[in-house]
Amino acid sequence: MPLLTAGFHYGIGVFEGIRAYKTGKGPAVFRLRDHMVRFEQSARILGFKGLPYSIDQMVDVVAETVRKNAYDDCYIRPIAWLADGGWNLTTDSGKAHVAVAVWEQAIYLEKKKAEQGMRACISNFMRHHPNAMMTKAKTNGNYVNSYMAKTDANRNGFDDALMLDAQGYVTEATGANVFVVRGNNLITPEPDAILEGITRSTVFALAQDLGLNVREGRMTRDHLYIADEVFVCGTAAEIVGISEIDSRPIGAGKTGPITMQLIDAYKQAVRGTHPRSSGWLHHV
């Protein structure tokens, strides 16, 4: 990619984060088509008039890239960016280029034990307002917001940050969606100012299988402090319990039992041993 590429200079691009896992039938990509549908939708929201490949073609290209690299467990990054012009700050004056990369990567939150959970804080940085940035699109430029918030959290001794919207309601972590557990109820922020994650929708299905009630609703930071459990979820993070927020222990101060059930169910789903696996795995 040339240095003088408009997408690099202005953050005009979209991407997906996807995982492939080793299963009893060989490597399989988790919810591949759902990711590629969102990839196309993100491009449309950002303003690209079209991508050079269809959703079906992108599904095939991702599978081929995993297969040719001969990986079992790996992270996959499809990306489209503005090139061949675009210097006048309009997407119409450039052209979308597309690439797919794969690499072997450990879990995003490193070596934290599942039972231990992670320490989080409420960020001083506000989550993008939907009228300022398109929060339903997984665009490159959106993640400057996340970088600022997570870097600040890490420098203050926390593992991650939770972000509020302009009205002070909880939205999401820097790269994952948030769930609160109260009794047998799971509550997650409404989709107004969040990226509606693929893993988020997976949790909805797995929780309902476990007989839990799941709903969307507004929540404030003090809802988090008094929750029985809090966890975050995303393709990179998978499902991770939060043990502490703003130096306040959540529940028993470790990953709670319902979160652990969901972690176990998710592991089964991505490894091909869950009843839902056949509908979610794309074998390569």
C-alpha cells in the first residue's frame, strides 16, 4: 500500500474481526457469513457505492486464505480502504480496495484466567455520538476513540475501559459489548450508540438456551457497580468476566457462575460440539 493512500491518512475504511477454530472436522470459521454481511453494510454506511467483491465471494476468499495459510486457530482481518484518489474528502473520488489477512493470535485479553476476570474503569472518553460517527459501521476511524480510552485505562492500571454515551448511559467497552447479570436476567445496552456485535447476538442465543432472560435496556454506571455479574464479549475477547469496576468489586470479585456457563457454551459452539455449531461454523 503506497504511503500516499487516502484511506491510511483519513481512516476511511471498514474491517471485520473474525476467528477460525480447530474442530473435530478441521478448521472452521465462526459465523463467517454474518461477519461478511456486516462488512458490506459497514461499507455502505461509510459511503462506498460498492465493494469489488460480493458477500459470497468474500466468504470464499476468507475461507481460501485460512486454508492456504494452513492455520487451525487464527484471527482473520478482512479490510476495505479508500485508494486511487479520495484526497478531496469524498469517498466518490476514490476506489475501494480489499484485502484479507490471517494470523495466529492468542486471546485478546492475554493470559487472564477465566475465573479471575479483569479490572475495568469508566472511561473519561465519551463513546461516539451516532450523529458524529456511524456507530453501526465497523470503520477504521471509529477506533481512535477506543485507542484513546484503552490506552488511558492501561496507564492507570486497568485492563480495559467501559464507555458512556453523551447522556451518561453505558454503551460498550473499547472493543467489546457489555452485559450485566442480575438474577437470571441478562441486560445489555440498547443498540443506539453501540456496534451490534456478532458475539453479542451469539450470547443472546446461548443465554436463551440456558433458560436466562435477555433484554436490551439503558443502564448507568451505578447499575454496573451493583450487578451480580458483568462481562464483555466480542470476537477477539470472546467472553470475559469483569471482577472490578472503578476499584469496586463486582459480585464476589471474580467471574460469576452465569458468565462461566456462557464461556463454556461459547467454547463448545466455536469448537463444533454445541447443538448450534452446525449453523454457525463454516468449515474450510
